[in-house]
Amino acid sequence: MALFPRQNEPGGTRIPIFYAETPSPVTVKGMAASMLAHLGDPAACHGALWAMNYRLIRLMLDCQVELVILDDFHHLIDKETNRVLEQVSDWLKVLIKETGIPFLVVGIEGKVERILEANAQLSRLFAVRQTLAPFRCDPTDAASIQEFARFVQYAEQAVAMTLPTTLPRLELVQRLHEATQGVVGNLMNLLRYAAWLTQQQAPVAQPALAPPTMALATLAAAYDKRLAKHLKRPANPFLVPLATTLPDVPARSTAAPPVAQRRARRSASQSQPTPAVQSETTHAD
């Protein structure tokens, strides 16, 4: 969405990437109203369902939408009955066919697959499926350590602040992994809040000639504030000895791989911690 923002053109508003969250609890009319509101329809909640569907399809086509991203797709499973909402999935199937626009749906691992399995026709529209797993930092796998270390470096650049230098870099990387379980949202949440704490502690009158450096104690405080209750670990990973030590790996590179860059950019605008679970992403060809 950042790369392809909506634009006001002489012929109307153009929305190349249309993002919407699946409401909870979700109904067909509620889903249609939510998508109409995200598109900018001033009467999103008004009218009969057939009229809302017509406006939604016309708006998506008139705004030249090239990709629809539906987040929290697992809301199509009713929390009280644990049943897949078949009416909503049937409505979505028709919407995809009527517009001819590719859809990307994102949700919790396993639940997205269950929704698609409950509707064979909808499942056929989502031929390509991908699981976004947390970063690994396995002492027996040097490649996994390097990959996570490169992402940490790019995340460090994204928050425009240097991580503590009082620890060996590999030990710091391992502590970051233990603190975040390799989940992108957790890492960005931790570093963003630690960067904010560091800025609050810095003297206001002195202009910074170089990016400030976080203290290890600041990372520990940020962990206690933003992740401790969420992850329910027995101890703060920045305050206790490490159980194992990572083997030596080649020096970190100056550039992060494209996947790490995309993950960091995608997380840079989020402010809440992400659940420490894998996310399953499916999309229609």
C-alpha cells in the first residue's frame, strides 16, 4: 500500500491496492459495509444487500483496484460455534468472480486452510498458498543465524537507532531472538518502543550528530513493557544468562536481503505486538 497509494485523478480516485480488515463478528452485510467504508462510500451502511453489492463491485472496478488484501480472514470462523460461516464464504466467492480482481487473504495458521476446505469452489480460487514462519536462530544452523542477524540489522536501520554495543553482536542477536521468538511484529514492537525510550532519555538541547545508541537496560525495560505479558516468559531475556551460546558466523553484511527489507517496511507502521504464531497467507491467481 505504501508503494502504490490511492491517488485522486481527474477521472476519480484510483486505489491500486485495496486493504480491508474482516470485521468480527462477521456477516455478509457487515462485510460489504466494511469494504464500502474502506473504499470511501459515504453511505456504506445503507441500502439493501443487493444494492450494497452492486456499489461495491462498481467502486472496485471504477477505482481500478488491482489487488484486494483481506486481513484477519480467520474471523470467518464463528467464535461461539467454531463453525465456518458458509454464507460469507459464498458471498466472497461471488465477489471475486464478479470483479475478476486478485484477492489476498491473511489469517492465523490452520484457520485459513479450514475455511477454504469448507468451500470447495472458494478453495479453487486460492491456488497459491504461503506460510510466513517466524525467523529461526538455530545454533546448529549458521544460515538461520545469519538471516535473522541481517533482519535485525535492517530493523535497526528502520528505527534509526543503534543497538547496544556492550554485548558481542551474536549474543545480542540471540537475546533478541529469545525475546521475540523470531516474530517480526514482536521484534519491531520491541525496538520501536526501546527507541522511543532512548529518545526520551536523551538531552533535548544537544543535537545528535550520530544515531543514538540504545542501552541494554532500555531493551530490558521495553521487553517488560511491551512483550512480557504477551509472551509469558519466565524471565527477561536481557537480564538472565543465556542457556546456550551461538557459534561464530561470518561478519554481518551491510545490506539486508529483499525479504528482510520487505518484512521490516511492512512492520514499520504497526504499533501493537503481533501474536507469537505463524500467519498463513493465501491468495487467488
